Amino acid sequence: AITPKITFIGGVFDIRKPYFGVDSALRFTSLGDVSNRGIELSLAGSPAKGLTLVAGAIAVNPTIKGAEVDAGRLGKRPVGTFKKRGIFNLDWRPGGTSAWSFDLALDVSSGLMGDRLNRFSAGGKTNLNLGTRYRFSIGDHKILIRGQVQNALNDYSWRVNSGGGFTMGTPRIFYLQAVADF
């Protein structure tokens, strides 16, 4: 713990397992072994009354080994993987008891490997979400109004799944919801 209110955790890892994917004949099969080596850091706690912080970062070097890589039919990096990612989340409730609270979530990652031969990658992403909540009661019923802007920076990025499929990231969205306890 950094302070009694904030905890820091760091770790080093080396995870090895069989790697399955689509081969050059478009069959899903075992393609070799994958090693994920890296470091992970996290920070969590409440540095001040009403303020909650959760943050983390990972740096990983995913590497495939095996006959398919040796023969040049598969790149050394798995499809859909990133090398770096960081998240930062804050939630602030003034005074710790206010009816209002405000939150921020930031998610940043490096590019994702785009194809099995490692010829290209989809660019990195930066996603910022901003929100607020208002809590009140009507009689014995608790009500929560929640507003949020997701992807506030309107980051245009592609997501790549492990099979090599691309989907476009979600554009900026604003939503408002009400939740009632009856």
C-alpha cells in the first residue's frame, strides 16, 4: 500500500499455452504455442473523501512459436493482440454523501495486430467516458438519474478479434437513464 487509502500492486508474468487459430487453408486448428510475457500495474483506493480511483497498465509481448511460424505461414504475433494498455477511472461524490457524483473513465491501448502474417495492425484507441449521477427519493422510493457521454473524444478506431474480423468502434454516444427502486 502506498498510503492506508491507496493500494499499488505490480506483477511480472509469463503465461504459455497452446495457440489455436485459422491456418492458411482457413481451418481452425492448433498453430503452435503462445507466450505472453509482461508486467501489470494497478492503483486503487480513495485518496480523499468521496473520491475513488482505479487505474491499471499492462505491457505484454505476445509471441507465437511453432512450425507455422517457422514455415512463414504465420507471424510471430497473435491476431487481435495489443502490446500496451492503460485504464484510469475516477468517481467523485462531493463530500462523500452528495446527491451528485461525477465519473471519468479513460482507456488507451496500442494498435491491434490485424492479420495472421503480421503485415498490418489496426491503430491504437483512446476512449474517454464522462458521466454524472443524481440520487433522490420520492416517498420511500429511491431514484437514480444517470447521464453519460461514451467515447467523448469521438475516437475512430477499429477492433480486431482473434479470428481477424474487424469491427468499427462505437462513435460518441450520449445516454440518459432513470432507475427506480419500487
